[in-house]
Amino acid sequence: QVQLVESGGGLVQPGGSLRLSCAASGFTFSRYAMSWYRQAPGKERELVAGIGTGGGSRNYADSVKGRFTISRDNTKNTVYLQMNSLKPEDTAVYYCKGPFGGWGQGTQVTVSS
């Protein structure tokens, strides 16, 4: 079965950086696109970034373009989200999404001074 385990969240000051990781298992990782979503309190879950199987195709929400970078390592079955220049409005629970409706448990990111 699909298992996705996120890590790397935490509390960071505005302007700071964090790197999220999502370790995947239960499927052939290299064959599937992966994505990151986030959900802020009182808001719907939204797509943050997606990446194709080889890593060459990437897309981002307008709100994070130029600040976030999605990447993947198919040898480690892991997808990453590098987040720079963080803003308070980036505060949310960040989720990794895989194939077959698989979601991770989420990792909290809080941007606050």
C-alpha cells in the first residue's frame, strides 16, 4: 500500500527557509508524478507544487513561484520541497500526495516572528 511520510516542518521566522521531505513506499516511485499541497486553518487544501516522473516537469502555485523549489530523488524514493523567503501566509500543514489517492500525514510549517 502507498505510504508517504513527510518531515522537515517547524517554526521559522519570516524570510527564513525550510526543506520538507516526503519518503514514499508501496509503489514504483519513479513511475509517478508527485506533488505537495498545503492547508491553512479555515482554508481548503491547495496545490503548492508538482513534479513529473523524471523531475524535468515542474509546476507551482503563483503564490510560491520564485521562492519554492520541488525536486525528487528517484534513488531514494523521496520528493522534496525547498522553501525560501518564507512568509507568515505560508503557515499551513504541508502534505505530500502520491498516486492512487495516497496522502501523507502532513507536517506543520509555522512562519512567525
